[in-house]
Amino acid sequence: MLNGMRNHQAARAELRGDCERCFGLCCVALPFAASADFAVTKDAGTPCRNLRDDHRCGIHSGLRQKGFTGCTVYDCFGAGQRVSQVTFDGRGWRTGPPEHARRMFDVFPVVRQLHELLWYLTEALALPAARSLGAELRAALERTEELAGGTPGELAALDVGAHRQEVNVLLLKTSELARAGTRGRRKDRRGADLVGARLKGADLRGATLRGACLIAADLTGADLRGADLIGADLRDADLTDADLTGAFFLTQPQLNAARGSAGTRLPESVTRPGHWTAQV
């Protein structure tokens, strides 16, 4: 059992971004538009103006203060270091012909999606209630890992959307099993428009909030134990003193985009965002 826990923790660690082993791919490959999240507009494939020659951010310690909050809530799930060090054998986008850089930028978002699926599948395998799906989950994880390890050409040609749909069927089954043991009525809020919703102290135990839009929602003191939060938009949602113990399919980027406090109770799969401390 302890060995299984260590393996699970190690797998999670590999599915977190490690900027030291990446060529700043998210700062180049991805586009962003001037908004509350970004101070400027940047096209895909164009280096951010703050990216240094060593692939590090020149304003990393002051991103929020300088209008780049979007950067602080992003995580590639470890895709950056994989594409940089494995898929392209440590050859950065600044070296070689332009086609090399373009292919790297095309492949990065694909691997990022695959790594996000690996995160969900890894978490699903750790849920005791989903033990009956163990063989199917392991097979899906192995297939996703195989795809993520493909060549640049294979990754560029991959229909990642179709693979996501296949995995999602299994994740839905996992969710049903994981929430089945919750007492009372399990609320179905899939895809719900809950922008700015007043849910202070709400009983959302075992609810499915898959794909729900909870932007700026007031979830102060809400009970989200055992809730399915896959794909929920938690930007600027207030999780002060909320209880997310046992909530699953919650990712670090989702949590980073929300607001919380020292009293917010979290599942072991995520860490308390550093910027929450300043808000307490």
C-alpha cells in the first residue's frame, strides 16, 4: 500500500511543470490577448517580451503586479520538459531551421493535453471507489503515455480530441462510482452557468460540477467534499474556508485561478497557491 502511494506521488510529481528543464515553450508557443489576465497581446509562436535568452521569465517574481496573472495560473502538467528534453532531444527552438521551431510549437499543446489526461487517469487510479475500473484505467493510462511518447510527426498528426473523448467515457464512470457513496442527493451541475453565483455555505457534497462556469462565484464556506470538479472554471471564485476534502479531478491551474484562505481545506493532489497567503 505504501509503495503504491509513493508511486502515485511520483507520478503526480512528473505531471507538474519544471521550468528548469523547459525551453520556455508556454512563453512562445501559446497566444494570449490583452485582458485582465495579460498586459499585452501576443501571437502563437512569438516569444513573450519578458522571456530572456536563457528561457526564463524576466519578471517572474512580479507577474501579478505587472498584469500577467494568466501566467501565474498556468501549468503544462509536465509537457514542457517532456517536449524539450525527450521529444526533441534537448534541442531548443532557437537552434536549427524555422521548421524545427514550428514543429515544436505545434507539438507542445498536444502533449499538454495528453499530460492533463495522464493527471486525471493517475488520480482516478487512486480512488478506492473506482477499484473495479482499475484494469481499464491502467490500460487507458498506458495508451496515453504511449501516445505522449510519440515522435514529433506522430504527435502532430494525432487526433487528440478523439482520444480525449475515449478517456472521458472512462472518467465519467469513475466519477459515478466515486460519488455514489455520498449521502443525500448528489447535485448535477454539469456545464452549469454559475458565474457570480451566491453559493456561500452551499452543500455540494458529491456534486458533479464538470465543465461548470464558476467565475467569481462565492463559494465561501461551501462543502465540496467528494465533488467532481473536472473542467470547472474557477477563475476568481472565492473558496475561502471551503471544504474540498476528497474533491477529485481538481487541477493545480484551476486552484491557482481561484481565491482562497488558510482555512480552505484541500485534497492531497494539489498544493495551496502562494498568492492565497497574501489575501488572508
